[in-house]
Amino acid sequence: MNETGIYIIDYRVQLAPGSSAAFIATRNGAVVTGTGSQGSSVNTNSGSAVAVNANLLQLNAGDIIGVQRQVSGGTPVVVTVGSTVDGVTSNSSYIRLVRVF
């Protein structure tokens, strides 16, 4: 972030058919409570699944914003576009920040 303010953060992670995962926004490497989203496509014959979320956040200049996969215990797994990690494949993703105040 270049400027302190209130931002709309919205993200989307599209998962390949047969994949299921939950994602959450991060600020400076720490998860931001209340920004999680679940995407699930239970079999490979169904369409892809999308995890989508939008929130208002107070951000400070210099904050680094990201989205990571939620896991129970251990280190969060990074799922990049086109990669398959632990059976989860991400087809596409985006994160958008819009300063509103």
C-alpha cells in the first residue's frame, strides 16, 4: 500500500474440477480474520469451483496484502496459478484493492 486508508479488498481463486480449498486474506504475512472463503468442486466431472470474498479493511502505508490457502495447523500451503499442491489445483486468481476513504 502506498497510502493509509480504508480499502475494499476482493479476491477470487478459481479451482480446477475435483479441487476443494479455503482461502483467506493476509496483511504483512498474518491472516485477516473474517476474510476467508471456501471453494469446492467435489468431482472431476463437475465444473470448476470459485472461492470469492470482499471486505473493507483499514490498511496502512507499506502493508503487504496477499491471499493464502487456509490449513489446520502447520504452514499454509502456497497455491499458485496452474500448480497442484495437496490435490488442489488453481486455474486462475486475482486480488484487487480499491481505496474508498
